[in-house]
Amino acid sequence: MSELIHDQQRRMALLKHMILQLHAGDAPEAVRPQLIKLLGRVPYDEVVAVEQELISEGMPTEDILKFCDIHKLALNPSLLPEEERAVPAGHPVDVFRAENRALGWELDAIRELFAQLKALDAAAAPAELLHDLRVRFNALMDVEKHYLRKEHLLFPFLEKHGITGPPTVMWGKHDETRALLKGAWEALAAAEGITTDEAGAVIDLVLQPAVEAVAGMIDKETQILLPMCLDSLDEAEWGAIAAGSADLGWCLVVPAATWQPAGAEPVEAVADGLIRLPSGTFTPAQLQAVLNAIPFDVTFVDADDTVRYFSEGRERIFARTRAIIGRKVEYCHPPKSVAIVQQILSDFREGRETHSQFWIELGGKFLCIEYFALHDDDGKFLGTLEVSQDLTAKRALTGQQRLLNYVKGQDHE
């Protein structure tokens, strides 16, 4: 095999032949180790080119996905780009890298919790460790926004350059990872009261595969996808990706900087900078100030059950961070309440209900939480508005306080 290493065409031909052997089921136990050995000597761009050729010739994506797992075993750091190519702060690649670092921190924390659980001898798995795992996996579910930006912003531009194989393969790996994360989340939701032995089995069979799937995708992006995109896409294409990214949301971290191609005009809400509604107009700054001044919290969830907006008033009732934008609303609630949230959204979507109201006493406060179904003028379902209010002070009001009795500073008493 060594005489082929310096001959790119023959090397790629051999790689393709061995993948086809594996695909045909010809002595897979013999082919697999040889393929791994060869892959350890093949630069990433040649592997991508072979994948592209095989897909063009009709090989099912499912089989290419199996090959990807073998490729990961053989990745040789010496054949990858020597150093991470510098990009400006806020550039889409900079954002993808920052999100991958944040995901990596979550994965490290999850692995540490795995080790702690497996080291215990107690009959029942500690509730606090299971709780911490749920918190970490809940954060890991935020990877959905990362994948959506790749699928709907990055991949279309690669395809315009004739690079269709890697996006097709990677989208398939996204779906595999989504399924594994969903299974992990469901297993953790049902894990109350299990023994440490049972927890160990859940880790090995359900949770660990999800962790490794996310980790594997980070490796593929870092080592293959992002370098290839930097080689292929021009400044204007990166600008279009950057302009569309905020609508799909950020994964775990919010970009510290906003990037635009050199010479690009700042993007405005509309041509004259005004947001026009039937009953009036706002500048974006005015609208933001109005929404943040209302005496309750509002959160808007669109028709696809994705969080698109929340108000940022002075005193929030429930904690929110901008990282929830673009996240499925079910992942913003604890596992025990997810089924109820899904039922409310389903009832709104199907027109069975238009309003739902709850009230609780928490920390000495009386809180009211309401959900409203939103529709356009034609009755089309647009999404759900969540309104949360602290009614403690209002419930205590007595007598009258008329406008003519205006007292300065009463809001601060």
C-alpha cells in the first residue's frame, strides 16, 4: 500500500474500491481494518471528494453514514489543517467554533457526572446527580439551533458550489444525533428512583451514545466542514449566512460581536427604519423600549413551537437568557411539565382552546401565568404568547389612587 500514498489519483481510487467492497459486504472484517489504515494516510479533502463521487453514483446516504463512523476512527491529526484559520469576531465560523467549545464544556461536565454515578455503591441513584444530568442534557439539546443554521444557511451555499455530498451526509448525522438526544432526554425524564446499577446501564446504552454523537459532530465540523467552507465560500456568501443566523438562534452562547462583510450597509428593519403596524409605527428602539416597559413578562413561541422573542424588563419573574431564542419550547421546561406544555400547544394549534391560565404562590409572591393562542386575520395559527405577572402588590390594593393623587416616587416605596 505504501507506494500508493504519494499518488493521489490511485490513492483515491483504492479508497473508493475499498468502500464499495464494504458496501457490497465482501469480507467486511478484512476490509474494515485495511480501510481504517488507508484513511489514516488520506487528507480530508480527498475523503470528501470520494464521498461526493460515491453519492453522485447513487450510493445510499445511509451507507455513506456508516463509512463516516469508520473515517472518524482513522482521523490522523497530521493530515488535518495545521492550525485553525483566523476569522473576524462574529463571523459565522467564529460563532460555530464558540458554540462547539461551549458544547464541549457541557460534554465534559456530563462525562464527569457519568463517572460519579458509576463510582457509587448506593442502591438508589442520588436524585441530585440525576437532576444535574437533566440540566446538562437540557443544555445539550440547544445543539438543535447549531444544526439548523448549518442545514438552512451553510449547506445551501456549499451546494451552489457543487458540494452536495458532505452536506447530505452531515444532515443525516444530525438526524441520528437528534434521535439519540431525544432518547437520552426521555430516559432521564423517567429515571426517578432507579438504582445505581440501572443508572449505569442507562448511561452505557442510551446517554453515552448521545454524548459521543455530539462529540463526533464537533470533530467533523472542526476538522472537515469548517475548513472546507472557508475554502469554498466567498465574503458575500458568509455575509448572507451571518444576516440569517439570528432568526434561527444561537446555541448556548450569544455572539459577542456582530460581523458584516467589508462595505456592507447595516441591515434595517424596513427601508426607512420604521416598523409599520395598522395602528401606528415604531422605530426598533421605541418598540423594544415599549415591550420592556410593560409590567409583565411576555414570551413569543411561533407556530413550530420555537421560542422567537421574550421581553427584557427590569424585574423578570422567570429567568430567561438570549440563548433560548430559536430553541424548542419543550426544552425550556422541566421534564415533569413538558407533557402539559405540549398538550396546551396542541390544543391551541388544533383550535380546541385559545387561552389557558395558571396561578401559583412562590417565594412569597402570587404569580399568574397565561398562555394565549395567536392568529392572523384569516384565522391562521401564528403561535403562542406566554404572559407572566407578579400580582402580589396588586392583590393588596385597597381604596382608590386617582390620577389627581399622583405621588412622585411611589413606584420605589
